[in-house]
Amino acid sequence: MPIVFVHGVASRLEGGHDKVWATIKEKLKERVAPEIASIHDQVWIEEAYWGDDGVPSIKLSIPDNKQVEKIFEIKKSWILRKIIAREFDEDFLPDTFGRLKDVVGYFLTRVVDSRRESLNAQATLFLGDIFTYLDKRGTPEEPGEITKNLLNALSKAHKNQQEGNNQQKLIVISHSMGGQLVYDVVSYFLPKMSEMPENTEFKTSTGERFTIKDIKDIHIDFWCAAASQVGLFQEMKLFRANSNNPAKTKIPFPDKYLNIWWNLWDDNDYLSFTAEPFFEEVFDDLYDSGKSVSKAHTAHFEQTDFYKDLVFVLKQVKKEKWNRKNFLKKIKGEQ
């Protein structure tokens, strides 16, 4: 029973992501594999790593601390500029009082400004990966590098699935932006690419190759989209398959390539969104991490409860013999 993990933005090997993935993989082996397979040591678990094909390092556009200090030495602060220039016109008092309302926040910001470069780098990496994917995800004929990385990982999982018995199921777990990648693949890339000649070959940025024959029959039996923004992206009409979908009309479930979709969001995580208002037959669920706003987005894979919940839902799916409609009736009735 193969498991594919799809990470989110700002994940780089040089930034320690290899350790993060190693921990997640170990927990999947320890806590999930024994519950879903009779021979759990043989559960194939891999990551669809795409971090190196995200946005390149951003440096030149970020103001450095020395540049900021130099400009402040020349221009002085806003209050000193007004006093020195004697700008005591009719705008002086309203402008001054308007700024004084934020004086505490302003000086606190100035105190932490020494970390601006690192904070800017994190923000640009986060946003840059999103923009890079949207701009370079490609087409079915010429998929982008990030898209090819996911398709290649799914092709290897599908091969492993075929090598087992008929009970083998393909499980995909995504985090954050990884959810948008998965949805784009099952709703747009796979449907379009399956119509292409089977011998059409693609090469990933790491030199691995796969063909249409390798991917055309991929079917994800269970997908856990943790902390995703799939609903948000649909509301903004950013998916290729549904960009022209009429407002207030739910998107049909992409059942040719997907069976069960568990969309998991945390009420304390302002970067995770509900999907049920936009898609038919999705199981929208709340995960209560107990973490603050700053930590809730990445808490899932660190907590035992997430893996327990994952196993519970998988067992419910198995009880219903992987029938989506029966599973949805049963699981929603128990909530």
C-alpha cells in the first residue's frame, strides 16, 4: 500500500526539510503502516519533493541593514525631518498625531528591523513558491518541473501498487500548497494527459523519466489534504480545470483519478481553508491542534493525534469497502 507525501511551500533540503521529512516518514511507518497493511514493513512511503524547483533564492531586491542605516543617517526620522525643515504647516498636527497612534508599534518594528533580511527571505520564499507554481505549472503537453515531480512520484507509487495484490491502495498526504498540486493533477493534468500517446516521455529536473503509460491509470484511493488552500484557490478561480465554473455551483468530484478526499483544516490556522462549499463529496473536517496561530499551520505532522485521526478515518473507509458515498454517510452521521 504505497503512501506519497506532498510538502508545502518554503521547504528546502538546505533549510532542514530532509530532517522534517525523515520524522514524518518514521511516524507514518510506526503509526499508520501497521494499521493499514498486514505486512507493514513492505509499505512503500516516499515524498514528492519539489522544493528545489520552487522560487530561486531572493536576495538583491531585499533592502540590507547597512543600506537602511545609511539612508536613515541622511534623511533622519520623520519627526526630525519635520522639525529640522520647520514644516509647521496646516498638515503638521494631523499628520503627527496620526503617526503617534502607531508610535509604540513603530519603535518595536525598528528594534526588530535588524532581522528584516531573514524575515523578508522567509516571506519571499513562502510567496515565491506559490507564484512560481502558478506561473510555471505548465500544460499537459509541457508540464512544469513541480508538476512533473509529483507525477513522477505518483507513477512510482502506481508501479509499486501494481506489483502488490488487488488490495493495494494508493494513499496521498499533502500539506498546505501541496494540496493545490494534488488537485491540479487529478482535475486537470491527468485527465488531459491520459488522452496523449502512451509513449510520450517526460524528464524531471533530477533526470528521472516517466511516460504517459506510467501515469494514465493512476487512481488515488485516499487523499488527506492537511492545512490546504484548495478551497481558497477555487474561490479565486486559480485552477485550470475550474476557472470558468459558474458561481455557487459545486465542482463535480474528480472520481476517475480520486476516490476519498479528506480536507483537514484547523480553526487556529489562518492559512487553511474549507473545501466543502466548492466541491461535491469532499469530507471537510476540523483538526484541533491546540496550537497558537503562529504554530497551528505546521502542527499536524508533529502530533500523535494527527496520525491517530488518519488511522481512524482510513479504518472507516475500509469498513465501507472504499465506497465513497457510503463512507460519507457513515462518517458525517458519527460527527
